[in-house]
Amino acid sequence: MKNFLEFFAGGGMARIGLGAGWRCLMANDFDAMKCAAYRENFGDDDLVEADIASLGLKDLPKTRADLAWGSFPCQDLSLAGARAGFSGARSSLFFEFWRLMDALRAARRAPRIVIVENVTGLLTSNGGADFAAIVSKMAASGYRVSAMVVNASAFTPQSRPRLFIFGFGANAAPDFAARPEPDEYTPQSLLNTVDALSDDCAGAWRWIAARPFNKRNAALADLVDADAEDWRADLAERALSMMTPRQRAVIDSLKADGARHIGAAFRRVRMENGVRAQRVEARFDGLAGCLRTPAGGSSRQMLLMVEGEKVLARLMAPRETARLMGLPEDYRLPKSANQALKLCGDGVCAPVVRWINEAIVEPALGDAAAAA
């Protein structure tokens, strides 16, 4: 059985994605609510609840891991935030994570593969310097480095593009390919940032050949509780009053065909003629918008149901957000709605991890894990 370490573990969504063929040697997070959810679902045997900055080699397992996963905080890298980058207190925790990776390397226990995950804003943070810093750390530790953008929409009905950066040790090699043309997995921003890497980093860089094929077989309406009791006409009317004429025209066209349509919407602040205006922006393409946490003033995602002349609305329920993250129905969410929404909004989409494992990680390891 292959072994893994999961840092910034949250509710254990990477663990769910990796599946039963993997054994967790250690999971770490400092957030008490997330750790409580982790224990509820996986027990307490391998969880270390602590600030990663307080950990050292003595706290890490003696067994060499095949994989180390680190979904480090995105607050300072997100396009929706202040963009402090690695000068910010939260996203700079990547360096604490890498300090532990270097400690394992010095002890001859370096993980065979390291994967870090974050928002795509990392590609342009500080003009690409923050992305280059990660590549530099991995390359200096002897890893061949690659990256790709994967959107959860290929697997679940949620638009959630995320950047995955891979470090492959000497005994781990997936199928590599020539420099690709720009596409959704290697956007021009990634190509430009890689082109600007130092010679040492460029020498360690590789392009992964694997590409997701669209496996999603569900739309947002399939995961929504259409018969829930909290649909409200007054909330819908308020949402409609905050839409632009163009958005209202979309609703009117949906009314005209008489069928049931379920969409997702956020409240956003836009500048219109030099004035800040709060707008509701809805989509009816079968996808939810990217799940967010309730912190920092982010609005909670709304659901709209249009059926003939009837228009209803309600807030998205925690269990629905869990489904959008690919969590099983028996996954135990925190009882507080805000805490459950935070858990899901901060997480990594489990089916994306599953695809990465099947298409990249396991082929890269080959028989190395069994032989170790």
C-alpha cells in the first residue's frame, strides 16, 4: 500500500480523493473546526493538530512517504484578495511546508512525489515571482517540476479552476511531453511564467502529458434538493431587482419555455458609471460558481429556480456544497452551516485528486512504492 502525508489537511478531501489504496501516515492542520471534522470522518490516529511552523523532523513519521500533499492557504494569492503574495502571513506558510520537506530530504526520507495546490492567481502573484519561488525550492531539492490547471467542472458541476504544482523525485516519472500549446490546462499565463524561470529552474521543468477528459455526468440541478422547503419567492424578487437588464432578459427567456431551470448566483459589487452597485449575477449553464468561504465578506452562493412564471430562490445548503466538492453523502459535516461552508470552500475537490492520482501519481510511482 502506498503512503502519504497531508498538510493543510482541512477535512481530509485529498485523502478521500486518493482512496483506499493509500495509507495516511500523518495529516496536519491547525484549524480546530477542520480538525474536528477530520476526526469525525477518519479518526484521530494520524492527525496532528498544530501550527505547521511549530513542527520539526521529530514530529514527522519515520516511514518514507510516496506522496506529500500540501493545499496551502490561498488568501494572499487569490485575485479576490489583497494580493500580498508570499509577503502575506497565510500563503507564505508554503515555506514552512517546504522546510519540513527539506528536513525529510536531509534525513533521507524525502517523499517521492510532492504536490501543492492553490488558486490560479499564484501564476501572476508578484509578477510570477511567487510561482518561481515554489519551482526554485522544488528544483533545489532535486525534484523535476511541472504544473497544470485543472477545473473541477470536468468532474463535478462546479467551476473551480485550481493550479497543481508537482515535484517528481528521481524514482518517480509520469509520461512527460513537449511544451504544449495554450489550452485550459496550460493557460498562457502558465506558459509565460515558465518561460521566465531561471536557467536552473528551467532545467528541472517538465510538461505532464496527461489531460483530463470530461467525465462529469451530472449538472447542478442533479445535486440540488429541488423539493427543499426553504425556496422563497420574496428572496427571488429581491435577487431579480438587483440584476442588470441583460440578466433579467435571461430569466424571461427561461420563463417562456415553461420547463424547470435551476441556476446559481452570487451577489457582487460592480462599478457602473463610476458608482458602486451591488448586483446579482446568475448562471444557468449547469454549473455552480466557485465555492467560497463565508469569511471576508464573501456572499453565500444562491440557487434560483425558474419554472414558467414562478421564480424562487434560496441559499445553497451545506450538503449541496459537499456534493459539489465530490464528498460522499455519509461525510459528516460540521453542524454549523457557516463552518460547513468554510470547510467545503477551503477544500480541494476530491474527484480532481482522484484523477490526478489515477492519471499522474500512480503511473509515476509504478512499482517504486512496492519495491521500497
